[in-house]
Amino acid sequence: MRLENNLLWPSIKFNFLIESAKKKGVQLSSFEWRVLSATATIPMGQTRSYQWVAQKIGRPKAVRAVGQALGKNPFALIIPCHRVVRSDGHLGGYAGGLDKKKKLLEIEKEMIKCLKMKSA
């Protein structure tokens, strides 16, 4: 498995996630699903800005709406919204609290280091 592709979602898996969510009564707009889909492509150990997500979904001025959509992420363990930060590098927000967001990012960076050491 290549590290840079470890969390890229084939569309069939993401579509399955959407269908499962609908069956469980999760109500998200198409905009929110697009935000989650773009966020799911951020590789482990890396971050992207809210602006990046907004541009990726074709709504470059919707930066705040991206943050609000990520706050509704019902799949935080699957869709890594903790990898989205402010454009200036600060953490921004996180429904689980900023301490958890910081810790998750630190853990992922350590995991990447360990995986790179094993593959060397």
C-alpha cells in the first residue's frame, strides 16, 4: 500500500457510506456531502485548509460553510475532518475539541514516521 493513497476513497465506497447514512436517517445536504467527499481524499499525516476544500468542491468563497459542514461530519472516524486547518496553519475548529484535533494530527505524523522506517 502506498502511503500517499492510504485514504483515497474509491467512489463506490463513498457511495456506500452515503447510502448507509441515509438508511440511518443522517440528513446532509449535497454541499455537505461534497465537503466530506473532498475531505476524505486528504492523506494521513497531511493537512489541507478550509479554503482548499472549498476550492476542491468548486465553491471557493464558501470557506465558512465548509467549516460548518465539517462540524456536522457524522463519520469522524472514517472521514478525517481533523486534517482540515485554517489557511494560516492554525487548527481552526473541531467538534471533538482542539486538544483532540491536535493529538490526532500528532498521532498520524508518528504513524507515518513509523511506516516509513519499516518500509526503508
